[in-house]
Amino acid sequence: MLSTVSAPRLRIAPSPTGDPHVGLAYITLFNYVLAKKFGGKLILRIEDTDQERSKASSEELIMESLRWLGLSWDEGPDVGGPFGPYKQSERKAIYRTYVDKLLSSGKAYPCFCSNARLSEVRQEQRAKGLTTGYDRHCRALKEGERAALLGQSTAYTIRLAVPLGGSTTIRDELRGPIEFTNEMIDDQILLKSDGMPTYHLANVVDDHLMEITHVIRAEEWISSTAKHKLLYQAFGWQEPQFIHMPILRNEDKSKISKRKNPVSLNYYRRKGILPKTMLNFLALMGWSYSADNEIFTLEQMIEKFQLRDIHLGGPVFDLVKLGRLNQHYLQQLSPDEFAEFVRAEIFSTDFLKSLHPLVKDRLEVFEQFVDRNSFFFNGALDYSALVIVPKGKEAGEFNEGMAELLLLLDDLYLWSEAELHTLMENHRAKLSWKSKDYFMPVRLIISGRPDSPPLAASMALIGREMVRFRLRDYLKKNSHI
Ligand code: GLU
């Protein structure tokens, strides 16, 4: 067990594919605390090998929200450092070199199978009730066949040659040894046909080259750690120590997900949660300061923290508890801090400027502003005095349409006025509902009033998480969906 560690090198490795997730803040916090406690370094590495899903805007948002929390890093794409570049998309050539080493030592092999063949194999396995996985067809190719195929310009991937027998044991610093039968481990793709590495290859090569000593990540990665261990062995490298944190859960104990609870840090920031509340709350998800004290600062946590005190039970992301904790911290603010907080987080100049075009033609005197536009600042709305289901429509049919909208909004790639407008117009057309039967009720659900500013522009400003929260809240209160 790690009771003393000298100058550890830790990293957080977010994939910039969406809004900054509370789970990322939770993992960053524990990495940060361990680095600070033992005079080590924290590295931020952007894992953007999934080029289709990665967004530069998400990268910025991630850094911005971690900074808001007061968590900083010593090396990263923005601050530089001796082990850069810190963005995987800029390290493509490095991965190729390492994959070539595995190819020449026979630890990896090219796979020429088409997607069509791979899905046929999977279908057959499913039909026979077998676990699905690659059937290692290309691993069995003769040298001559392989050379011939390599000579043709067919696209191919590179796979890890997982040992055919035996088992792989990883060591988790909190759980002890965990054994995996090699038969259950797929010949993992390391390099995709477009030359991009997969998560597994890039993660291992980078953790090694960046001299990472401790990997603290969520427990959902445990099975990947077995593949990583095999990769470390294939390269002949010493693996870092692994610490898998218990994942955050919804109240029903399922893994925290945006389908049930808002998970974006920005949502909580806009809601008016103070950074110190969030840090204290996330710390409590995996660790306690003492049996009778739930309130502590980051500095106190660093001082008292011991890895062995991490509890493995499924921590529940309890919104009532978060609210209570925030109330405590709000009460502690001085008048200056209070004013600063409200100005920076609630009525920020940027937010007011983006509201300006929506509200400027709708006001005679300023006293109308707060009352008419409170839904831009509020959380849940009161629908009890509103008739939302349009006349002549069955509540069941209407609610199903709204549940469908909720899902569509989740998948919307770019959250902007234009995209929102197109999405809703297409959805309305698909449902064959009249405009007024669609847009007025949506407006009422999102803003709580029939005379609010233009709908798509308002939704763009309110943000994905709050818009989805209101739809979900409406459905929860008015239907069984
Ligand atoms: N890119 C992975 C993620 O987005 C990193 C997992 C790890 O820490 O290895 O969570």
C-alpha cells in the first residue's frame, strides 16, 4: 500500500467529446491531492484520438471548468512541459514507431478483415451463445499470405497478439490482485486503419513516455487495465501503480448518467454551486476526513489524505446533500465574497451580453427584466398553473413526443440556436403536429411562460443540461415516461 510515495507523476486524460463531466472533476481531485501531498506533478493529457467525436470547444470547456474548481496541472497542452506534445492527435508518429516495435517482435499483427466479416463473425458467435470477439483469423495467416496482403494497398488494422493460454493479473492498490483469464481478452486493435491509435495503445505508450507512476481512474477501466498490463509486458516496460476509484452513482445505484441527473460541471456552476462545495462534495464520494466531520477544505484534505482511506462502496451523487453543503458554504461568504460570486457566476457580463439581443425589444422599463426572464436563472419551474398539453391532443401522445425530444436533444452535436431550430422543426414535421401544438408547449416547459423570447435562442442560452432537466422534470411530474 502506498503510504509514502516520492514525487509521483500523475495524469488526467480526458477525451474532449462533450461537456466537462462531474466524474472528471472527481478523478482530477484525487489525482491532484495525491500529487500535492507527495510533492509530485499532475499532467493534463488530452485523449483526442477519436477524431470524429473530439471537439476543440470541449477541450477548452474542460480546462475552464477544472480551473473554476481551483484544480491546476503542472504540464499540459496549455502550459507545456518536457514530455509534450500533450495532445494525442499531435503524437500520431510516436504511436506508429511503437506499434512497429510490436510488429517486429511478433507481439502484434496486421488484420485485414473487413467490417462486414467482423460483424458476420459476431453474429455467428451470438447465434451459438458464445462471447463475441475477434476469431484471430489474420493471426493465423502464413508469412507469405501476410506479405502478399501487405503488398496490396488494402486497409488494415494492427492487433495485439494476446497470449492464448494462462491469465493476466493486475494489481489494484485498493483491491489487491485481480486475475483475468487470457482467453476472455480480445486481440485488441491497437492501430486503426486510418493510422490513429486506439485508446489502449495511446494510453499505455503515453503513460510510459510521460513517466507516469500512478494511474488513478474510475473503476470502469479495470478490464482495460488487463489489456494495458499485456501491452506493458509486450513492450517490456514496468507498469505504473493502478488505483481504480469507485464510480459515482445515481440514487438507484446505477452508474451516474445524464439520462437521470445532470452531469455537466457547467450545469452545477450555473446553478450556483460554489467550487469549494463541489470539491468537498466530490471528496466525500470516495473518502472521509473523519467520522464526525464532513466539511473540509482542499488544503485540509491534502494534509490528511491517505490512499488506504478511500472507500470502495458505491458513492451516491446525492443532490440534496450537495444543496445542503452549498448552503453551508454560502452562509460563510462575506458580503464582498457574496457580491463577487453573484456577479461572476449568476449575472456575469458575458451572460448578460448574450441575453441582450433576446430581451432588448421586450422591455419598457428595467423593472420588468427579472420577473420576465427569471427562467434564464432558475432551476425547476412550477407548471401547476399552466395548461401545457395542446387542445385536442392526448396527454399520452404528447408526452411521448416530449420524451422523444429529450433524447434528440441529448444527441445534438452542436448546441446552437440554428441547430436547435432545425432539430425541433424536423421533429415537429416527423410527428406531423401543427406548429402551435409543438412550439408553444415546448416553450412553456422550457420557460414557464407563453411570452418568453424566441425559443431556440433561449434554449441555446439556457444550455443543454438545464433544457433537458426541465423536459425530464415536466415528464416526471406529468407522465409515467
Ligand atoms: N480518455 C479516457 C477517458 O476519457 C482516460 C481513461 C484513463 O484515465 O485511462 O476517461
